[in-house]
Amino acid sequence: MLKSVLIANRGEIACRVIRTARDMGMRTIAVYSDADANALHVKQADEAWHLGGAAAADSYLRADKILTIAKQAGAEAIHPGYGFLSENADFVSACQAEGIAFIGPDAPAIEQMGSKSAAKLIMQNAGIPLVPGYHGDNQDADFLQQQADDMGYPLLIKAVAGGGGKGMRVVEHSGEFKTQLAGAQREGKASFANPDVLLERYLVAPRHVEVQVFCDRHGNGVYLGDRDCSAQRRHQKVIEEAPAPGLSDALRQAMGESAVAAAKAIAYVGAGTVEFLLDRDGSYYFMEMNTRLQVEHPVTEMVTGQDLVAWQLKVASGQSLPLLQQQISLQGHACEARIYAEDPLQDFQPSTGSITYLRQPQASASVRVDTGVLEGDAISPFYDPMIAKLIVYAEDREQALAKLDRSLADYHLQGISTNIDFLRRLATNEDFAKANLHTGIIDQHQDTLLVPASVSDDVSLALTALALSPEQARAGLRLNQAATVQLPITLAEQDLDLTVHKGLCGSAFRLTCPAKAGPTETQTSLEFSGQRNGNQLTLNLNGETTYASFFKHNKTLTLFTAAGKVEVQLRTASVDDYNQGASGNDGDIIAPMNGCLIACMVDAGQQVAAGDALLVVEAMKMEHTIYAPSAGTVTEIYYQVGDLVAADAQLLHLEVEEA
């Protein structure tokens, strides 16, 4: 058995691998970038070595540095996690040349599956069903346009290398093909150093169902059930579950056997995932194979009772698979929600900053949190925005979804924007609850999913008064005397000047605000009672009891309620027109977030029309194109491609044409 392992990754997956490796008695070795010097995985490992700069290209993608550290630290094996070098065949070969075990498949298997076009040819020869499309070597834009026109629309452009939705574009009609092609090629080159693409017929409303496979060096191969990963935004999975709901036993077995056949066709070793598109008529098509451990592997662990990282380490040590196919059984249902540092209400824009407050659901046999962050940690723009995974288990899907919703309600995080409330709305969406699943379900229901927390203004105001009144009135409170405090706040972009009267009994309140600034034209006062115990609030308003907690940091009060999170900004007498001037002057094009400028499509002096693409900023591995808000002339460009830019930094100036 291996005695030591270096984890060539960061965040929650590094912590996940460290946990199992240490349980198996292995010495764990972490690596870290400048941005991760105080990260959780560094603290959990037996030892940690500095890699380099904050950017992945200067640290976690430096195969040479990682190998040097592995040799210096005496690591017998390297676990790549997912992302970064996990599917880099050259890195695998370099590890093996140094006599260091790579926790994953051999280089030839990665190479064959790393090219989507080559993989499809192999699968075709192995008898695995494929989606119709073009997978050839001719990458001439005119040729690809003709192939696309012959195939018909809508279709999908996909980078032949990599995964995670990078280099992927849906094309609705012929006129936009070349624009989308250029974007996919640019993203493929930036992410995988390969601009080549393939074309596929775009199935309307398919499901994304994948199968977990495992193979050893003794000829054994098994599948450990399937997962549904249809709930996606920008081709990135959001909620995954196991087993995939609604599949017949025959279909489940057929997909499982196809997945094992796909793995054996490339002499696969270790953990892998074969991804299929499942059409409405029950037909399934090979999409790709991920030659690594998947982000969503915990749901498979929950329903099989197996530790897949332990399986990886045993197989890498030369052992046979712990179980044969007939010994594997599935029990219950598991769901995983990916918690991202992003703002769903701002087109899922990545969010950076420090985590000022963090309270996670209580872990148990049926509730698990895989995370790589602690309260006080900084979320930087250099890496993927996923900060944690919440996994729940129950006897059936209905109970699992209910437990997921309750656990998300208990996940309180402030300092950055997250998708927690969005995940709750998705988990309780009627179509999702009924398993009417397809890859466009989020787009289909965006009108109800991408909305603010459904907390009434009255409840928000009363909770605000309950949370702040004791603090604001502390200096003026006297025994057996009523108190009145003034609370100038901003709620839902409205400036409100509240007056709160605290009664003699200590739990009775009356709140008033001017009708012209109130949440409604008719509501000018509220009477309620409640208690504040630490940061826990109990509110009694109009015969209903609301339980909430709160966190106050600087001038932001965050209310965590069963209906979602509400942020209240605190104003003072010396601060007028809160947020005034934040958007800059007319014609100033500003950065929407911290990131890196990766493309500039205009030059100084160039005239542009409204809607023309100007710049592309990349943050957390996602591209964000900035378009001209109106026609005009570019007069100044303040940054060069490759520069890091801060949120709200002025990128260029556009002299707007007068109407």
C-alpha cells in the first residue's frame, strides 16, 4: 500500500483527498500558491510546500515544480484531484518516468479521451451510440460553416479538448456561426492550448446522465450506478443526484454496461465517468469521458456506501477492485448542490472578497459538506468559483430534496455573493421536484429562479428593527423606560428612515416610516413583538412567527431567513445618497468584476455601434464579454490584454454619439 501522497490541487477536493488518505494512514503533502498560503487544505495536510504565484499558470499548472516538490518531499504518489493537471497526459508520463504513481489512468487513455473527436471515433468502433455531427480534422472556418449548414440548426460547437463547458457554444442560426466559432476557438486555446472544435447536432431538452466506472490493472471493470446532472447553467453542473430518477432497470443496466465497455476500449485504470445525453425517447448517446474523479462523486458514495478516493488509492497501489459488479448495490437517494461564489441575479457573475461570516449545516450521516474555505478566507479571481458542495441523503428522492432545501437554509455565508438562495429555488421548483429534467431546465424557469429572496418588506423591516434596535438604543435605554431610535437604512434600493419605538415590556415594538419612502404607499407603521438572543431573532408579526439569524459587518446587515437571505445597508446622517457615483461617468466602460483582460476587439479612435463587443474579461475561468452601450468612438483604452483589472476599474472611454 502507498505510504505518502502529494495532492496537486487546492480547495475542497484537496481537503477531500487529504481526509481519506490520512484515514488510510498515508502521509499527506499539500502544495499551495501565494493566494492559498493560509488555505484550509494547507492546514489539514501533514506538510505543505509553496508552489508559486497566485495565477494557476504560475502554480497549480506548473507540472515541473510539482514533480520537483514530490521528489523532495518523498511522495510515492500524486493525486491530481480534478481540473488543473488531472487530465494532462504529459504530466502522467512525467510522474511515471520519475517512479511516482499517478492516481488516475495511464497517459494513452487520457490522450484518447482528451480529444473529443478521437474519443468519438473510438466509441463508434466500440459500438457506443453517438450524436450525429462532424468530428474531423478540417478546421477551416468556411468548411465548418458548410458542415453546420448541412447539419442544420440548432447545433453545438465544442472544443475538442478539456471540459467543464469551456469552449462550448450553442448556435441557433447560420448567421451567428462564425462569431460563435471564434469564441469557442479562443476559449479552447486559452483553456486547453488547443483551438480545434467539433460540431454536434443539438438535442432539444435532453438529459445529462453519467455513469461512474472503475477499473483496475487485473482486468476488472464495474459501474457504480448513475447520476443525473441535467441542472446546469452555462454548461456547468449545479445540482447532481444519484441514482438518475425515472430510468428503467433495463436502461440503467444498458447505460452501465456501455460505460464499462467504453472504459475497457481504452484499457482504462482507476475512477472515470462516462457522460451520456439521454433523449426523450430513451435513446442515449456518448458525449465524453472524464478521465478523473468527478466533482459530484459524493452522491455515488452516499448511495453505494463506498469511498471512491479509497478505491483510487487501492487501485493505484496495485490492488484489485474492492467489489465486483454483483456485489454493488444502490440504496436510497442522494443530492449534491454546488455552492458558488457568484451572483445569480447578475448573470451569475463571479464574486470575490473575504468571507466575513460562515455557518454551515450540522454534518451527520445524511448531511455532508465538502469545503475548502473557512470564515475569514479570501475568495480570489484566480480559480474556479465553487467554494463548497452540500450533499444530502435520504430514503427516497422526495425526502432528499426536502433535506437539501432545509440544509441550504442552514448554510449562512456573507461577505461575498453566493448562489444558495438560487439553489433552494431550484431544489423546490415544481418541474425539478417532479423530475421533469433536461439540460435547459434553468433557462426554462429563469423567471422564477432568478429572483430576489421572497421575504416581504414588512418582515424585513421588522427583523431589521429587532436586530438593530438594542444596539442603536443601548446608550439611551433606561430601566422601565421606553426608547425611540432612528434607523436610516437602504432596503431593495430604497432609502428608508425608520423610527422604532421600543415598549416598556421589552419585547413590544412599533415601527414607522414616511409613506413617501416606505415599502408600499399604504404601509406607514408596523406593530410587532420579538426577541433577540445573540444573533438569533424571533419575530411575531400579524399572528405569524418568523425565526431568523443575522450578521452585521460594517454597514451591511444580513438577515438569514427561511425564505432566503436579505441584505440591508445602514446609512448614517453623514452619508447622503448612498452608493452615489458608483457607476462612473457616461462613456466610461468599467470592469464588472476582478479578473484578467483576455481580449480587446477595438482600437483607440475606432467607431462602434451599440451592441458591438469591446472587451473580454475572464474571472474564475469564465469569460465575460463587454458590449458598447451605445454608438460612439473609442477615445482611450487603459489596459492591455493580459493585465489584471479590479472591479469597477475604468477599462476604456467611449465618446458617445449625441442622439
